[in-house]
Amino acid sequence: MPSGDKFYSRMSQMMGATGLRWVGKLNIPLYRFSGGRIGGKINEAPVLLLTTTGRKSGQARTAPVVYLADGANVVVIGSNAGHNRSPAWSLNLKSNPDAEVEVGRERRPVRARVAEGDERADLWRKHVEQFSGFEEYEARTDRDIALFVLEPR
């Protein structure tokens, strides 16, 4: 069996976008029940729960997302494991940048912005150092993968 980031990358290819959504839906209650001890990491990369407002429904939508701590900010990548469609949460953030992150048992409101230029390049490099699967995800798709900086509000 492959180990590390390659395992998750292969699993995401095999499951497809629908499978990833189901795994995410199962992860949310386990994460909350355990305060992030279950479902709070992919290898060494930390996972948070991101709650956005659905751009069509207006309803709260929660997704587990790998993140990078960057001072008071957290940074997330809309890779969708390299699938051709952006994850719904990233489309939601573009439509309504106000969201909530849950790290362990701590919840806090944030406002998202898309990182660009040198800032994006630097944050991408740091994210890849933490979870190398992002390089493979980027190679697998032709779309531009958004990188979001979630700032406290």
C-alpha cells in the first residue's frame, strides 16, 4: 500500500468527486465529536472544518479542508484533489467571503480573500512542504486552483 500523501492522492483519484464529498460528510461529525482528534490530520497536514454560506441555497455548508497556519490567518487551497471542478466551498467563498473555521473545538469567524502573485507563490510553496499531494493535484487539472487567505474578523 502506498504511504503518505501519495495514498490520499490515489484514493481521491479512485473515489472521484462524489466519493470525496461522502468521506467529507462522514468526517465532520467525527471531527466535532473528537475535537479534531479523529479526522484532524492527513499525514502531518492539519485539517479544519470550514463553514461557508451556500451561494445558491444560502444555507450553511461545512467541509473538512487541509490548512496552513500563517500567523493569525489560515490558508486553504481549493484543489478538490485535482478534479476539474472547483470545490463548492471555494465557489461559496468567492460569492460570500464571510465564513467560519473550526480548529479542534475552537470556532472563529473569518473573511476570505484570494492570494495572488508573490504572496500566492510563497503560500503555495509552504502548503506543498506540509502536504506534497497539492503538487500532484495541480498537475492533474487545467484550471487555476484558488488559494484563500482566511483572515480573522
